[in-house]
Amino acid sequence: MEIKKLVAGLSVSVMAVGALAACGGGTDSGSSDTSSEGGNKPDKIVIWEDTEKAETTKAAAKAFEEKEGVKVEVKEVKMTDQQKKVALDGPAGKGPDIILLPHDQIGTVVDQGLIAELKDGEKALGPFIDTAKSAVTFDGKVYGYPKAVETPILLFNKDELKEAPASMDDLYKVSTEQKKDGKYGFLALWDNFYFAHGPIGGYGGYVFKDNGGKLDPADIGLNNEGAVEGMDYIGKWYKEGLFPKGLIGGGGGQAMDQLFGDKKAVAVMNGPWAVASYKEKGINLGAAALPKLPNGEAIKTFVGVKTYAVSAYSENAEWAEKFLASLTGEENAKAMFEKYNEIPPVTALQEDATIKDNEVAAAVFAQSKDGVPMPNIAEMGQVWEPMAAALQLVATDKQDAQKSADDAVKQIKQQIEANNQ
């Protein structure tokens, strides 16, 4: 996965907000009548679904229309294009009622006035795992329904490891043994903060302090005692030659994939997006949540949540939420997984055989519960580059972890301050 996808740093130019001429987020919604439930009942609502992933959404839309008498029009728009497009279409009166976005963009689009707070609030989030609930909450308010979750997990060659190690200490022993034969036991892109947050967070570091659902960009925990300990742990793998030098920098991902695909590495830290290519290379692939750190804590990976949100330009917010409650419910979420392998963060599905018997899905589900939602405030954009620089200094043993972390946090704070002026 490219870092651009991980960061999802889209820049949206917001047009001046004009009055809407019609309901349904656009002029093509038609007239409305009055229903005894849900207030004004529109002829239709419009949802933008990701491209080539609309079949199950269309089935859910048809069932909703049959039950509620409200047509749901499903339009396919690439997820990464939707924020920019709704900024143009919404004010023009031709936007949708519902959009899909990566959860880490919620803060930005809220600040730009593109999505609305959910009227059902915390009640809407009842069916979802806690990590997903946090992901769609911004400034203490709920802004979306979680669709799917992804996070890095442990992927390993079952021909070399019969089962996943219980601890990173066990995996370290595998790595030292493999090193004797010129191979690698475990590989991870720990000079990339997206992946490195796992051990840093597991030792007690954090990006922004979470105060009851409100992230505080003035309280950065990336140079506290735990964060430094996590960075020292990362440095250990590089310094002892357990990670190859080629794993540092822009070509690290390709180098890791090649070593694992050529069966010169036993296990890697990577996401579900890598599974298909590994299987194509003939790897007898196993998957599990990442092993516990030497301090006994979980590796706290960043978790990404694809999120449905109600457009701020919609005049059918109540009906949009009603449809989303159905669309992301247990039955439809399971159908989405079966069709598109999108892993739903619905608590009830954790024990469902469809999820439980799929190693990758079960691993993502388990890891997500221990993970941390990628911060969804705009200030997160100032974190990536300083932390990447700090991690590379540690990985190449050019600077100690404390100094590297201190420098990174200083730069992050300066950039945030400059952006807020």
C-alpha cells in the first residue's frame, strides 16, 4: 500500500454555500410527502458508493425501498474523489445525501462544512467495536457509520511456522535463528510511522491525547518515556541486522514483499491489502493478530475505518441515517464481506463463522480491537514527515531515540502552529 493511501491527505477547496433548491442533496430528488414515521418522506435519497463495490449496497437499497417506500439511488464514485466532488456538487444542489470517506479525513471535512453530525449520535454506534466508534467521533460528536476496517497484522509462511508466535520475544528468537542461515524471521516497515506506531503505541506513546473523544493537538506523546522505549525497540531490530538495510526508505515495501515472496523471510507485518499478492506467489499463508511486545502489551497498530457520512447539504438526513443503520447492520455487513472481503467492525460478527473461519478477517478483527484509530483531526498531516525522519535516524543508528523523538515533536508543534496562523 502506498504511503499516499495510508495518509489519505486530500486537499479540498470548499465553494461558497448556496441555498439548496431541493431535498435529497440535489435537484433530482423529486417531491416529498409526509410519513407518520421519519418526518417528510422523500421520493429518494442518493448514496455515493465506492467504484466496483456497489452490488451489495444496491441490494440493501432495494430492500429498504420495499420496506420504507423510499427509493435509494446508488451512484458509484471513487472513494478518494468523493470529498472534493461533494464540495462542488453540494452547494450546486446536485450532491448526494450520503458519502463514503476514510475516517481520518472526518475532522477536515467537518471543519470545511461538508458532513453533518449524526442525529442518532452514540446510539447509532451501538453495534460496532470500540475502535470503530472512536474513529468516527470528532470533537466528542459522531459523524459517521463504520463500513469496513483495516489494520496491519502478522502474515506468515505456514511451511516455516506452524502457528503464530505468542510474543515478539518468540518472533525475535525465530529471527536470530534464521539469520544464521542468511534469512529473516520477521520483517516490518518500522521506519514508516504508519507501521511504527504499533510498537511506539504499545510502549505508551501516543500522537494526540484523547480526552473523552476529543483529540488535543497541543498534547503530543511521541517523545514521552514510552514512545522513546518503543523507538529503541524498533532500533534494536535494525542494529542487530534482523532487518536488512534495504528495508529503509521508499523501496522498503518492495524489498519486504520480495523477500517474503521468495521465502527468504518467515513473517511480515502487513495489511489485508497484501494477501492476494502473497498467495499468488505461492506462500502457504497464515494470519494472526500481532504478538505481544516484551512488556506484555499489544502492538497498537493504526486502524483505518471506511465511513459512511451524511452530507451537510442533504435535506433528508433523518432518512439517510435510517438507511445507513440498515446498510451497516449485521446482515448487510456480512454480505459486503462475503462479496468484497471488506471486514466489517460489527461486534456481533466476531463470532460469526464467516468471519471466524477466515484467518485474515479474524486477525484484522482481533488486531483492530487492540489498535488505535488513526487520528482524524487535520493536525495529523503535520506528523508523518517529522516522524519518518526520526525513525530513519534511529534505524540507521545516526541518532538516539530520545533526541530523534524530541526533534520530531518540536517540528510537529512548529508546523501545527504555522498552519493555524
